[in-house]
Amino acid sequence: MSSATTAYGTPIDEALLRAGSLDQVARVDRFIDDDGPSRGARRLRVVNGGGLEFDVHPDRGLDIGAASFEGLPLAWLSSTGFTRPDAYEPEGRGWLRSFGGGLVTTCGLNSFGPPADDEDGVVGMHGPIGNLSARLIETSATPEAVTVVGEVRQTSVFGENLVLRRTITSRVGSSTFVVDDTVTNEAETASPHMVLYHVNLGWPLLDTGSTVDIPAVSVEPRDPDAVAGFAERAAIGEPTAGFREQVYVHTAGDERVARVTNPIRGLQFTLRYSESLPAVFQWKLTATKHFVLGLEPANTPEIQGRAAAREHGILPRLEPGESRSYSIEIEVNRT
């Protein structure tokens, strides 16, 4: 990201001489959805003055929904839409009934993957954090950056008390934004702590001929379907009715990055992630209507969930008062 702030290629000071307000260039718009399953839910639209626009959903854990670059959609959006928190079905795999897709869906904070019922309690698929409402702390736009800050608390009586503080920042005029998270255990007992960032790419960024590049020290298929597609895991083909999802576990190397390149549209999507996220799961699903690629940095490589992570001795835990920090950066460029 360039250190010089510009707006649509013009130095910001010069741009503001030609604009009636900074809002003409960069802003955070606030909405309340008024119909359907999202009725009453808050939504923020970040406009950054460089062609990058994206929705932030305070009532969905401050996750990122629809996003575009120079008008071209980046994210896969599911048939469920972005529902209100009360539409969440926490039992079993009910998470899928309110998984709207979007550019970033957070999973956790004490479990991800399959549902769990163990010594740390009962939790549904991918955990509740992406269906909880945030307390907004800041929404601001300056000539330098657009910023959204908030906190989401995942807690229950006699249970966990985990607080996610999230800062989303996009430099004005850039094609990048950063999500910085800190998770703190405010309970009096230790808690399992699993977090995964479900980055969901869709058409037209993702299309036939797009390629995936995830530098890694190792790649493991999750199941027989992934074994069957292993040789073609980096290639995106035509939408295929009945295509079965393929999931791969990438162990991060020194270069902590995942890229998707669309040579026909001349676009490259880059996801960077912090050292506190040692694994990236690749979710490839090129079925009709479910034409999506998931790039999913996680704080543990155990894809089979909390019980498996405990069994294999790789279940992260947060002691009382302890915090962990994570960061992902998303950038879109013309090639």
C-alpha cells in the first residue's frame, strides 16, 4: 500500500479542492434494512475513494458482506441473505441457514468446524460469533483512512466470556483494507479458543480460468472428494451441477498469502494473514448456484473441529485475562 494518500489517482489535498465534501470521495454510510430476513439489522457501507466498496454488518459480528472493486463484485452471496441475529439456529448445522457468504465471515470464538458437545459445552457448527451483534465504538472517514471499530461479546452465564475487538481500516484511495482483531478472555476460567476467517470469493472475480496460489509447506486433502480433485485444486473450471465440495489444509510457510488471479478480467485478489494464523483451509465448491472459493486462515490446522483438536493436542486455549491478536489484509489489483 502506498504511503501517499490519493483519491482516484489524485493527491488527496488536490482532490479535496475539487470536492464539496470528503463524503464525495470517502465515507461510511449507515443503513437499517427494512424488509425480509434482515429487517431491522444495521449495515455500514465503506467507500474508500479508490474504487473499493464493502458492507460491514454490525449485527453479524462486524463481518464483511457484499464487496466490489471498480464496480465488479468480489464476494459470493448465498441464498440465505444476511439475516438478523434472531434467525440464527445454533444447534447442529443450523449455521448454514444464516450463512450469507460475503467477503469475510468469522467463525469461532471457542470452536469452528463441526458441532461440538464436550467438556467445554455444546456449540454448533462454526460457533456463534458471526451471528452476534456488535457494540459500535467508531465509524469515521478522514482524508487518510476510513475506519470502523467495534466489540462483539460471546458469553453465557456459567460459560465463556470472550470479547472480540475489531478494527477495520481502509486507506483512502487504496485497493486494500485490513481487519485487526484482538480476542480477550474476560471469564475467570480458561476457555478453548478457535477462530477462522471464512473469505468467500464469487463470480465474476471467480470464474472459469481463474487460478489459486497458496504458498505452503504442505497441503493435505480433507477427504476422498478432495483426494480426487487434488491435482486440479488450483484451477477453477465451469460450474458443474452436483459438484462435491473439496477442502484442503495448507500449512503456512514464510510467505503468508493466498492469491486468486482472473487473467481474463485482469484482476488479482490477495489475502495476507498474520503469523497467529498458521493454517489456511481452501474450500473449493464450483457447483451451479454454489460457485465459490473459500480462503480460510485459522489459528489451528484442525479442520475436524474442537473435539479433534483436543484429541490431537492442538486445541488453543485462552487463560483468564489473556488476549490473542489476528490480522488479515485484503487487496485487489489490476494485472
